[in-house]
Amino acid sequence: MAHIIDRARAEALIQEQVVGTIFQEAPKQSVFMSLARKLPKMTSKQTRIPVLDMLPLAYWVNGDTGMKQTSQQAWDNVYLTAAELAVIVPIPEAVLDDADFDILGEVTPRVHEAIGARVDGAVFFSANRPAEWQNDILTMARQAGNNVAGGTVSYDTLLGPDGVISKVEESGHMVNGAVASMAMRGKLRGIKTTDGVPLFKSDMQGATQYTLDGAPIYFPQNGSFDSTAAQLIVGDWSQAVYAIRQDVTTKILDQGVIQDPTTKEIVYNLAQQDMIALRVVFRMGWALPNPATAMNSDRLLVPFAYLEPATAKTTYKATVTVMDSQEEAQAIAGATVDLNGSRKRTDSSGAAEFQLFDGTYPVKVKASGFKPASGTVTVKGAAATLSVNLIES
């Protein structure tokens, strides 16, 4: 029998080649921050934005000696409040020394990507939304009736008279961008005419241009898009604004302790355990000022709309009832109820109804001839109510 030195016998002497680069995708950026309008850097935690709240009116004068009528104009304040995103990544120093790659250099851009995903999730869907921020885009669109139900992706739900594009146009704005789940790409390619001709692509040779009425469609790849809440969001993104209080700041810590956020127990002692920690902090705020316009004089409409999935997430009715402060309280019709950025007017019974997810929402109420009042309404798996009594001014 012939003998050889095969691979099994020489395995200890064979050097394993390791590719000098890590196979991975490039970090993805925040879609919202690439679409919305960036304001100058904040100089404090809160920035006040004056917003047009009421438009003046003009009147025809009857005859040569007719009396001219008066009008008025008003402004409101929208506050942009900075919230903080932060993370600490502990790493043993021995691991850093023994690694063939720059671990800190690999971790940092991934943390930046995670920050962008958190921003998108909070602004679009209220995912882990900071308490200081106003309602998310979907919640504000839903209160304005700008949600298209049914889940069907068709010409009618997108571009028809009751489609998402028309919902935005009714607010006096033009859609300049859309954000959708990756699954929407296939659904768009599948839309066909009655003759079976695809609307988005007529052949299989060129790249499909994903646009709606000329507005580009963006498909977030940072994991932030919640397809259980919406399939597609469209709007005039120039109306949404954000500002940065503290840009992404990294710091290497080698002293101190790290506690469990829940139990407050010390989990790492950096100096004692020869560890370092990468701390990343980012602070920003956003708002949808939604000023009064000729087509949205009462500011009840919003420049965003969305297409719901086939099975929409469950919302609960929150009713705010506004009464005066008389001994026998009377309903105040036409009062403006601002529920964390979502505005409605009370009906003849003094009620304004909102469709909300679980959470606690600040409420501000104002009516002509009365002093403003405020309160909070909490939704927790069931309908909620809030009664507000206004005092005459």
C-alpha cells in the first residue's frame, strides 16, 4: 500500500487565509433626514417656530358709502424639542488588542446606522418616540382622514380621486416624495391596466423608475419601515423640519462603571476589568409646523397620507369634550383641540374624536372668547375620554 502525506496529516502546517476585508453592506442613512428640511443648529434644548395660524379676509364694499369691514391675522408657536439618542458599547481591551480588525472603526458606522433607523421609526411610526416629540407622521395623517384603507395596491389607491396622492393635494400641497416598504416594489411592478399592460414597467430590459406622479419613491433598508402600520407614505417633505442640537459625538471611556438601566446594578467596572466603552450621543428634534394656507386655513389638514396594509393596526377612539364653566355647562362648538400636534375642531356637542394607539398624549384647547386650557389623555387598550372646561376671558 502506497503512503502519502494527505491534507488531514498536514492540517497543522497549512495556513488558513483570511480575507482582509469584512463582507458586509454599507451602513444605511436616515431616510427622513434626507427628505425633510434641515433648520439651523439648535442653540438650546427647545426651539420656538412662529407659525401662521389665521389668515386675514377681504370684503367687497357695497356702494360708494358702504362700510368697510375689519379682519385679523394670528400666529401660533410650534416647539421643536431636542431628544437624545445614545448608546454605550463596552469592549475588553484584550479583545481590541487581539483582533485583526479595527473593532471601533467597524462599530462606529453601525451605531450611526442604528441612530438613523431610530429617527425614522419614531418620526414615521412613533416607534419608541421620545415623550418630548409631537405625534408621528402616520398619526397626524390619520386624524386628518389621510389614511387609505383596504390594503390594495392599485392605480385607484395611489393616484385615483381618493388615493394617497389626492389626499395630500386636498391639503394644498404637492407630493414630492414617497417612502415605502421593500415589498411595495413587487406590488408596484404588478399593477396592470385592464389590458394586462404593467403601469410601472412595459418591458424587462431597463431599470424600473419607481416614482408616483413624478415623485421619487424611497425604500428604507435600515430596518425602520413598519409594514404592519403602512405600505406607503407620501407627502410634501419640505413641510417637515428638523434641527440638530448635538451632532453624533463619540467618546472612548476607560474609567467608571456601567449599570443595568432596569435594575441599576453595576454590570461592568471599566478600570477593574480592563475594558473600554464607546459612548455615542446624538440630539435632535423635529416638527410639522403646518401653517395656515388658503387651502388649509384652519390647519386641520396635513401634507401627508399613507396606504394601510390589508390588516390595519388597532387604534382606539379618544374623545375630548369641551364645555364652558357655567353652573350648567354648555358645549363649545368650533373649539380647536390640539392633541400633541394633531388638530381637530369640536362638533355641536363639543366633542372632537381621535383614533390613537396606546400612549399618553398632551392636549391643548382654545376657543374664541375663552382662556386656553390643557390636559392629558391616556389610551391603554380601550377608548378614552377627556373633559375640558374653558373659562371665559
